[in-house]
Amino acid sequence: MKNKFLIILLTLYFVSLTSLAHAYLDPGTGSMMLQILAASLIGGLFALKGYWSRIKVFFANILFKKKQ
């Protein structure tokens, strides 16, 4: 636990030490980011659709437990 806290603290420290980067993002980069976002969203929805019956059964068992 102590090591994890130290690693997180050091990571935050080094990230805060970054200097300005005079970088340029061309339109192709923005387009690629939009494609990644769209693919992630569609992939997540596809996975949700595939597991939807399992999710329904799981919550049905929790909410509508029959008393024995």
C-alpha cells in the first residue's frame, strides 16, 4: 500500500514538471481521435448487446428472488 502511494505521488510530481510543448496537431490527428472514440463507443455497445441477456438474468435474480 505504501509503495503504491509513493508511485502515484512520484508520477504526479513528474507530470507536473513538464514544460511547454509547442506542438501542432494536424486535422488527420483529430480525425483519428474521432475514429477511435466512435469505434470504442460502437464496440462497447456491441459488447453490451452480446451480454444483455446475462445482465437481465443477473438483475432479475437479484430483484425478483423467490422466497422459499
